[in-house]
Amino acid sequence: MTSTRPLRADAARNRRLLLAAAAEEFAERGLDVSVADIARRAGLGKGTLFRHFATKDDLLAAIVLDRIDALNVVGEQLLDAADPGAALLEFLTAAADQQRQRDLSFLQEAGELNADVIRAREQMFRTVHKLVDRAREHGAVRVDVTGADVILLMCAPNYVTSYVPDAPPDLWQRYLAIIFDGLRPEGAHPLPHPPPAAP
Amino acid sequence: MTSTRPLRADAARNRRLLLAAAAEEFAERGLDVSVADIARRAGLGKGTLFRHFATKDDLLAAIVLDRIDALNVVGEQLLDAADPGAALLEFLTAAADQQRQRDLSFLQEAGELNADVIRAREQMFRTVHKLVDRAREHGAVRVDVTGADVILLMCAPNYVTSYVPDAPPDLWQRYLAIIFDGLRPEGAHPLPHPPPAAP
DNA sequence: CAATAAACGGACCGCGCGGTCAACTTGCTA
DNA sequence: TAGCAAGTTGACCGCGCGGTCCGTTTATTG
């Protein structure tokens, strides 16, 4: 029973400031910005950061958890869209758009992350599987790709554009479109390797 | 005029040992293994490592340079293959296969790297452009993708599989096949964003 | 085989990191 | 508005990193 009494007003505000600062800092400069920089950006002391998040990883986990949950909500809403193929594309668009900029990828090895994150991630993965199954049944996706494939390919558009120096902010759409065309049944060539069991 | 006299026999051997150890270590444990670990793996002192490579980045650059050059050789040989579409696929296969495991990506911002690496990379990129142009003229690749697109997508198969915990070593082939299907003209949908000028 | 320059190695240095703590400030409540 | 728990802070700690340096070892060569 962790009956958490409500945060004091200033503490709640500072927590939000820290999360916002961290999200921006991670996005702009990658996952190894120092906690000192994050605290400075939030206009707070380093000690305050560690009062709210025991560890740098916990801070990251809190951000990632929010994003995964938000993404899962979008996915679930799309589960009963009229056009399952369009719904899957829309989901992938939302996913790439949300975690634009640098990575923050949620596809990390289990051990590295908080149990809450792992749980949320698995739920989101289940949603993706459903979206893919529906799209496949509807003939919008080739028969030989699985939910696991789509999960793995989900981050690729952002990854790919992260290497072009002054990329326009929506360049990723181009690569999502190419990859999505690769998922379509028309003109599909047989795949040389079975899908992974994992995600 | 840097008239470099030949290395002493043991020094030459140790240089090779260091390059091999670094390549393995980078591949297995990522780019931020310590130089101490690399030296230990090579069975040499840390000082020796720094005698051969002034900086950790120089060591990385030496490895990357080798790979880029090797890849460029493969690409140039494929330039007059009978089937330009198959040649492009073969090139991408060689690229992914060579730099399997962890990243070592050669698509980094210019400033980060040695001038030699940048030169080699640009040459390799020109080869890719030629391979793509030939494949496009031959109808093996959709008309709206460019060499720059292919360069960006080149590393995606390895990236994507790097997230599955105990991935079979050739799982990347599956995602290369999917992406390559996305590059084909059959069933291509118009792309939502112009290609980047950059690479 | 002696002489010598080249190569080696590991103790050492300074830095910046994630994380701690005790003195101080502040919002809440009775 | 007094009292106090909750919250804040920045100096501080230990660590491991990339990189240096110099006493020692070794391949080469006349």
C-alpha cells in the first residue's frame, strides 16, 4: 500500500518543469545530456531533480511511460476505424510524429527499464498486433508480415532521418511511406527469413 | 611531406591487434566501450593504443574508413552487373552484412569525423547514386526515389533488428527485403515529402 | 654484439558524470 | 500566524573515463 499523499503545489509544478525540460533536452541533445543540464534548463537545482526521480533512468522512464501510454490510447481508438489499412498507417504516423527528433526508443532490452514501462510497452505492442491483424485480414498488408515486424519498423523513419544534418521536420513521412509500401501486398516478394517471436 | 618510414615488425602486428580488438569490442558492446577494455582485449597496454591512434575517435575512424572503402569496392564492381536491380539489392545486402551487429554508422554529421573518412564516404555515396540511377532506368526501382533515400535507408535493417533481444544473426535480411519491396515500382504510392538534398 | 631509436606499459592526471546530504526555505494547516 | 513537515539547494563525493608521461624493453642495423 503506497498511499501517496498529494504533492505540495510547488513540488507538483517543479515535477512538471523537470519532465518538460528533460524531454526537450533528451530530444535536442540525445540521451546522455547530464542531469545538471536538465536541472538548469528547468531552473532548478540538481538535488531537486533527484528528489523527484531517484535516478536518471527513472526520469527517462517517466517520460517514456507517458509517451507509450499516449500512443496506446491512439492505437486503441483506431482499432474500430472503418478502413483498417488507413488506421495502421495513421497509427504509425502518430508514433513517428510523437517521438520525432531523437530516439527515446521504447524498444530497449527488458532489463534496462522500469517494470511499469515494460508493462505499458507490452500493452501497446498488443494493440499494434491487433491493428496489424485487422489490416492484414482486410488485405491492406501483405500476408507474411506480423505485428512484431511492424513494431520493429516503427522507429525506422525517425532513425533514418536523424542522420541528415538539417532535415526538414517532417522528412520522416517520406520514409514511413516507403516502408509502408513495402508492407503492402501489391508487388510483394517472398521474405528470406522468418519473423522474430520476440516483441 | 610526411615521409613515414615503415613500422617496426612488432608495432605493425600490434596495430592490427588493436584494430581487430576494437572492431570486436565496438561491435559487441557499442561505441562507448572504454579504451582500456579495447587495449586489454588486444593484450596490450593503454599507452600503446594511444601511440598508434592519437585519440579514441581516430581509432574508430580507422575502422570505419576500412569498411567504407571495402563497401565502395563492392559497389563499383556491381556497377556493370547485368541486372541493375539485383545489383542494388546485392549491394545493400553486402552493406548490411558487413556492418552487422551494432551500428558504427557512417552517416554521422561531418564535423565528428576525420577528413579521410568524409572523403571516402562521399565517394561511396556517389557509387550508391550510380547504382540507384541504373536500377531506376532499368525499371527496378520506383521513379520517385533517389540515391539519397537509399543511402538513408541503408542502415535501417541493422538498426531495426538491433532491438530484438536474441536476434538470429541474419534477421536483418527480412527487413531489407521489406524495405526493398518498398523501393520497387510495383504498387508504389506517391511519396508525401520531397527527397533530401544532403547525402 | 653493441648501440640506438622505436615501441611499450601502467601509474598518473584532470575532468565531468550520477548521486548524496545537511543546512536552509516555504507551502500547508490548525 | 505559528509550527513543522515537505521541499529545495549546491557543495561535495567517488568513480571511471580519455589522455599523458617517462622509465623500461626490444627490434633493427652496422
